Amino acid sequence: MIRYVGVGVIAKWFDVSPGTVTKWQSRYAESHPTPAHDAEIEPDGTKGWLPEREAEWRTWADGRPGRGAGGGRPPRA
């Protein structure tokens, strides 16, 4: 049997909520997409990833734009 992990497990890898992982998927869809899923469960389309792809997710996270990306507001003169 092939086992997959969902956003709940991915969230645990990063110590964030599953909602945060879902936000990452939509927020970075164009500029820095999350790793593509390996399976889609019917009828609701739940996505799953192979557990051994954790390293790929961590590499993705290391390259994601963080807080303050773009320089933020310039300091007062």
C-alpha cells in the first residue's frame, strides 16, 4: 500500500497550522510554487505527497520569500 501525507503532516514538519500550508500553496502558486502533489483523492480532491519528499518541501521553504522580502518600508530620514 502506498501512503501519502496531507497538509496536516506537512504543517507538523514546519510547526505551523494546516491553514498556513494551504496559504503557501495559493500565495506562492505563481512566483514560488510548492512541490507538486503525488496523488489526489476523490471525490473532494484532497492532495497527498509521498512522505519521503519532506526534504523537497524543506528546500522549497528555504527558498521562499520571507517576511520583509522586497526591503519593506524605507527608514525615516
